[in-house]
Amino acid sequence: MKDFIVDRVAPVLLAFYFLAILLLFFAELGVWGLQNYFRATNQVLVLLGLLILPVVVIAISRVIHSLTVKISGQELHIELTELREDVRGEVHRVESNLGGQISNAERTLWPLLAGKDLRSDARLAENKLIIGSKLDTSHLFYGYLLSLVVEHYVTGADCEVRFPNGGSMKNFADAQNRWIDLYIDSSGTSCQYFWLDHQGKTDEQIRAELNRYGEGLGLKWMKALGASEDYCLVMKKEEAEKHGVQSIADLKILGPQLIFSADPEFLNRNDCYLGMQKYGIDFKRIMPCRVTERYELMKSGGADVFVGYETDPEIYRGDIIRLADPDQFFPRYLATPVVSIHALERVEGLEAALNKLHNAISTKDLIVAVEKIRRLDRNPAVAKAMAKEVINRLV
């Protein structure tokens, strides 16, 4: 299909843009009185020329595979086929990155544009709660953990788990506008909503700061579950040894030689990729991917450095290493229930039920749960069974 588009559309585009450039050029020269109809500046001509350059490269390389140019007696050999593939790859990268950004932004805007859910009062009056969830495997587990603890300790409670409901910002916006009632967020992620600096603060100090902001938004950060899901950067062991990379700080020097891959949310967060750039890290190329595709892409050799979570089972199998973080670039990402104050006020016993989960699971427990759920194709029944084991320990 792509080849068909290039074969049929490229010539039309080339003809159109060449005609536009010629008309503007002749107008500047005053030929045939065209200056009365067309005006252009040098900048416009340059931009038009640059605009068609990728199309020219792709189209010409189908006919001419290589080109040799003599400059001052020196030969310059250009492989147009390779250049075409590079151009295509770069266009695809920009397209994927932009598509991910637009998708994340669009989903976050939905609840903001729609306003508050007018049916939430009637729903909460019947003790029906909606639990949001991110796409990550751990959040499938978290969703059922919240559902089971609420249904166990709140009389007549009936919970709906929405997996996936969207990224961090989508769940955050949904909770503010009562489209969902609660979800699990990471403390480090929550800090980014309010530009909170995590350096030198205890977990409780950070939670207190979040709740000072949350009070005005109608949200409350409960006590953490105990498990953390810290961000990290990972590499294949052989690739890390080959390039001499041991820590995130090493990427300040070696990053321009490497290809980095992460999901669009990571690429657009200040505590993640945007912060890495300020930290002095840049890469040869960025390859966006879905959260669930990271390790498949690593196996195929499509990139060198990947974003990981400390709960990823792959990190503990020996062939993948987690890069050290000596400067504490990443904050802590403690799993924390975020709940609508509106729901807390209308559902009796909800806050007490959520407090039962304080320090209920360790990071090791979470790793075991994530590995099993992944191994069984993220089956919701498996996630629910793993969550049930935690609730049984609380009772």
C-alpha cells in the first residue's frame, strides 16, 4: 500500500510543487506580468524546496540507485536507496511520535471538555464505583485490588474496573470530573502534575504536598500500598558491555551513539525523557513504542536503550541490566490510591476500606503478580485471583 502511494501520489506532488516554485520564481523575475498574481520571498522558495525534498529523494531513488558527483576533483558517492530508507524511517518516527502525543492529549481533553459526569451522584447513591486503570499489567492487578477491597469492606458496593482507561493524565482528569471515582497513580507521576520537586523529601511529605493541591481539585491521595514501580533505563547486557554503559550518567557521553525507545507518555513527561534532555542526555534516534511492546522490540534489536519498570520480570533474568541511577534522576513511584473526595463523602466506609491497603503488598509481591499475569496473556481472571490473595491476607 505504501509503495502504491509513493508510485501514484509522489509524481503528482512533485508536479504540483515544481509548478508552484516555477510560478513564484517567474513572478519574482517579473515574467509575463505574474507579479500581479503571485508574490513570494526567498524564504518561501526555500521552504517549498525543502518540503518536496523527501518526496524527491524517494521518487528518484526508485529509478537511480546511486549517484557519483565530482567536486574539486573529489568523488562523492551517494547511495540513494539507503538515503530513501533513512528518509522513510525518519518520517515514520516523526509520524509515530506525533500520533502518540496527539492521542494522549486528545484522550486527556475528553473529560475536561465534557465537564463533570452529571450521573455520578445517582451512581454513588447506589454505591456503584468506577475504577480507572492504565494499560500496564500492574494496573490491571491494581484495578482488581481496589475493586475487591472496596466490595469486601463497603456494604453493597459494586465496582467496575475499566482496563485500560488511558494514561496517567487521562485518569487524573477523569477523577477530577467524576467520570471515574478512584485509580492507582505513582507518587512520582503525581508530582509532575504540580511541578513538585521530590529531592530531599520523605514519602509522607510528598503525599501531604499532593493533598494540599488535591483539596482544590476534589482529589485525595491515600496512603501508599507499599509496592513501588520505579522507572529505570534498561539495556541488553551484551549491548551495555559493548558500549561501556553502566549508569544513566554514562548516557550523557554515549547516548548520541544509541537508539532509545519508550512509550509516548514517557517521551512527553518532565520527570522522564524531557527531564533527561535537561540532564544532558540525548540519543542518536528515538523510537516510540507501546508500553507492552518494549521487550519484544528489544529482542528484535530495534533499539539499544529502553525505559523499564523495577517490576518488569525481564530485568531479573540475567540477560538485561538495569542502569544505575547515582544522581537519583528518577523520583520514587509508590503505588498510591487517588480517590475523588466527592466519592469519599457519598460512599460510607470507602476511605476506611482503602486504608486497609496501606503497606498491604511489597514490590516483590507485585513482581510475582505481574510475571504470572503476563505469562497468562494478561487474563483479567488471573489478575483478579492474584488480587484476591492479597485481600485474603487482610481479612
